[in-house]
Amino acid sequence: MEILYGSKGIDNFIETTLGEGIIAVDSPHYYRLRILEENDIPGLIRPVVSQLDGRPTLKFNTCSCYVLDRLFLRIKPDGGFLGVIMQQLENLLRRIRAFLLDPDDVVLKPEYMFYNWGEKSLKLLYIPGYGVNIKLQLKSFLEYVMRIFDHRDEAGVRYMYGMYDLICEDTFSIEDFSYNGLPADGSGTQCYSPSLMETPIDIDGVNYDEKQHPEKVAKQSEIKDVVGCTKTGESNKKPITKLVPLTNGALKEIVLSKFDEMILVGRGKRETDYRIPTTQISRVHACIYLRGNDIYVEDRESTNGTFINSVRLEPLKQELINVGDIINFANEEFFAV
């Protein structure tokens, strides 16, 4: 089964064609396909289903998300962020069971897993007939994370390997998915289980006790710095240093320190300071204004638009961007860091 990336207009999507047997009315996959079409299941990207040569084709719009493995190239995961991912994954697998869907049809390859910054949520593909054992997929995912994990986070390392040991057990099932890591002092207070802290501080779904684990609260503050928010959800003052491309049309980062007051972005060779040579980009598509620590983006009446966190900008109106925002020039996505 091939899973392919594609784009049309301003939309990025993933497309896959299912086997012929899936459309048979007596096939369990047929039921699962109908469930996907008719329900918005939190944590799953709802596909558009069409027919190609008598075989169902699923198209998943990923425009408002970015790929998890690309995120991990920019942000080294630690226990706090892994805890967020694993808890959301656990909740999703329980929802899938409630809809009588097969967990083995969830795709847990990092190159096909997505994260929506606006919603702070994991977004996954469900493909009827994918059929890869969910336990093996979870094991492979954690083995991938182990290679890139921030091993300076000692409690996070214990959490990660504890979760891995749990999944490797012969008796493992989704019903006993949760694992609670212990702090270095062995006091028995769970570090990464958000539901069990006595006096929790909630930071994007991961709770820590400020008195007992100030280092964990500080670590989560670092994660909040990366995504550009304070504890109250307001934008912080950390300056943006560059815009990192998340799609393939633009191959280089936009390093803001290399420019003075403004950066013209577009397809034109002579008219722009930063060129994106794809057909969806207008000759002069947008302008980035640099004003001290504040960065503004303006759409220059482009054909396919400029977006901040999936919201299309009004032409010729400057909008402030913050660390963690996703900026789209047509279908080309950039991550503000």
C-alpha cells in the first residue's frame, strides 16, 4: 500500500489507494471506511473518499499540520513533550476502539504523523486495511524517539524506557497503556502522568508539582518558549530568528538577521529577496517586515494567499507573527522559531 504526498492549490495532502476487496459490502473494512467518512474522530484526519478505477482512494488534507519527524529535527523531544504525545495517542486508541475500528489500521510512522500547533494536538491517519500490529508500531515509534531524545532529561529518559518496557511485555494491551515515571528521589510521585499530580500546574496537557519538581516546570517552560506561548496562552517576547520550511518547495531557511527592514518573498528572480520557485507562488507574493523583536507579514495581493496558522491574511494588511506560528505562502509552510 503506497502513501503519497501531494499538493493542489494551497492544500497539502496525503493520498493512498485501497485494495479492491475493501469496497465489498461484507468486508469489515467497508464498515470502517463508512465510519471514517461520516464521523469526525478527534485525533484522526478525516479523509475525503473517492473512486479510482473502481478502488477507493483516501485523501487527507494536512495543510494545518506539519510532519512529526520534521518537527523533531527542529525540537529535540524530552519527557514532557513525549508525555503529551503518548497521552493523546492513548486517548485516540481508546476512541478508535469505541467506534469498533481496528487499531492496527492507525499509521504510526513519524513521516506520516502530524501535529497541529493551533490545537496542540496529534493528528494521525487511519487507513482501512493498513493492518500493521499496533504493538509493533508503538515499539518502533519509541525506538525512533530514543535515537533523537534529549537524554539530559533524566526523568524523561526513565519515562521513555518505562513506556517501552511496558509495550514490550507479552501481556500489553491498550487497556493498560498508561505508564507513570518516577522522579530521581524515588518518592513515588508520578512525573509524567497529568491526572495524578496533587497540586498540578497544567502546561499543554502535562502537569508538574511546582514545589516538588521545579526543574520539570522549568523544562516545560522551555517547550512553551519554543511554541511561542506563556502559561496563560498569550504570546511571549522571545524574538523570531528564522522561518524554517516544512514543505519541499522552499529549501532554505529564511534567516532574518541576514536582512535589514523587509524581505520580499515570491517566485520572481529579480523582484524578491527570498525566492520560492513554485507555480503556486506569485511573482511578488508577500513581504516580511522586521521591526526590532517584532516580525510582521503582509500579503501582496497574491493569487493563492498568505496564511498564519491556517487563517488567510487580508491583502496589504500587516499581521504580527510569534514563535511557534506556521506561516503559509500559498501551500509552502514555514515554522517560526
